[in-house]
Amino acid sequence: MTMEKGTKWELGFALAVIVLLGVVAVLTIPTDYEVGGVPSSTSLASQDPGDVVQVHVEQLQYVFNISESGSVEGHFYNLIVAHPGQVLNLTMTAPKGATTGNFYFPDYGDQVVDDQIVPLMTAYDALKVPIIPGAYAFLDGEYDGPWYTYQVGLILDIPSSGLFKQEQLSQYYSQTTQARSQGLIGDTYNPPISFYNGSATNVILSADPYGVFNSSIPGPTIVVRNGSQLTVEMYLSTPSPVHSYLLTYVNGYPENVTNASIGLYGVLHNGTLVPLEQSVIRYDQPVQFKIPVNGEFPAYLYGIINPVYNNYDPYNESSTLVGENFGLIMGAWGVILVEG
């Protein structure tokens, strides 16, 4: 029996495609399997190894679980600590059972990084840290459930040494204000910035029934003077049913989250977090923390910096068959920058 002419052409075309794919695979092995880089970004990440921070971003339901190594060492949720001009060598994964997510960094003044994160696969990219120090937002740009808008993190871009200079903060404020008021109206961008210039600084942060400080996720970026006496007062309203991640369901009944800590944490240049003042979470009453700003830390974190577990399951009816909605969520948190 002879092979038809059309079948021969089909087999020949299929073999040609297989050979071509094999050639491409061989030629790209040196770059495709280099951790933290695809061909378009490997050169950026290998320019100066001393200025590269290895960053593993794990996409979880509603939070980024982040580990850093290199000149910055640390493990954070929704936070990357870095220095101006460094390169973040990003390796992005999602575990089995997670939903497909996204890492989106909209630094309008320089670059846009936009990478899809698919469970059981690995995505790579390289991100140049802005030259102007500040707190820059990144987010999950893909809908993966009703709380996805809370999945907003910060690149805490602190000076390599010392504190924030006045001219740096002025540039950062000007750039952020321009973005929020013009080209990025309505888009999630950097949090609003508030300056406190007194020797006695009193910051009041009030969270609405949605569990959000001052209508911003993360909360406003606070700037304080070195040498000041800092008082931070945080207030959390009783969580609103359905609308607050601080209300979860246990055996089908709503309960307020009570196993969380709220406080202040110092951030060292190498990414080390130092707990300074903490309290168990309380509702409908202010929690107040007082610390001297003495130049030891270029920045602080405030609020609930570890995510809380939320399970939306009224009447205990959720299942893999009809659907489930649970995950780790952050909302009432933010950063403080120290001018000196």
C-alpha cells in the first residue's frame, strides 16, 4: 500500500516543526534555564551581580509570599525591600491548587513589568528598582476572586545607607502626585503620601468597616523627621458582614478575626524587620504606639503585616463541587519613611 501524496506533505511539515522546535530549545537553553531570567531580561540581571537581589514571588490566593536573598535578606508578605538602582531578579511561582495570578509593576516613569503566574509553572523577569527612593506599588493584575483588589504590595525602595533626603522625598512626592492626578487616574498606584514635620509626630490611622486605613491599600505612606517622637494611633471598626476580610466564617457562622497582631516594625537596610511595639487586634477602640525616631531605621512598617485567613462560607455550604472562597488577605498596613 502506498502513502498518499497529501499524507506525505503532512508528515513532512510535522517533522519540520519538530526539528525547528528542537533547534530553538538547544539555542535557548543557556538563557531559558537561568534562574530569574528569560532572554529579554537575563542581560539586565547579569550586568552587576553585586547589585542583583534574588526575589522569589509565590502567588497565593490574595497575597504575594516573597523571599529575598543577596544584599537584602528577608521573608515578607506583599513587600519587597530594595535599594535604588538595584535589579530584582524575579522568579515567580504558584503552588498546585492556586489560581492563575499576575505580577504587575506600573512604574510610569521608567518601566512596566507584567507577568502571568500559572500554578506549577515558573515565570521569570527582571525589574530595575527606581532611582528615586520611595514606596512603589505592585499588584495582582488578574482577577482571581472577590478579594483580588487587596493583593497590592510595595517595593520599599530605601537608600543604600542613611535616611531619606529631603530632595529625594520631594521628587518622589512630585512623581507620585502627577501619576495619581493625571495619567493613572482611577488606577491602583502608590499610596497617598503624608508629611509630618514636627518634633512630636501624632499619626492617626482609622480603618473603615472594610478593614482599610484611610481608604487606601496599602495605607498612606507616612514621612516623619529623624529625632521626632512618633505616636501612631490605629483604629479598627467592627468588621462589616460580607465586606470585610477581618470577618471570617467558622462552621458557617461569621466571626471577627481575633488571632492577629497589629503594631510597628523597624526596617533595617538589609531587609531585617525588628518588632518594636505590638498588640492583639482590637475593634472599636484605638491602639496607640509610641517610639523615638532615632535614625536606626530608614523606614518602618505599621498595621497588620502578616495576612489573616478569611473563609467566606455562609451556612457551611462551600465545597469543591459548588465552589470555595478562602485565602490569606492583607489590608490594614503601610510604611513610614524617615527623613534625615
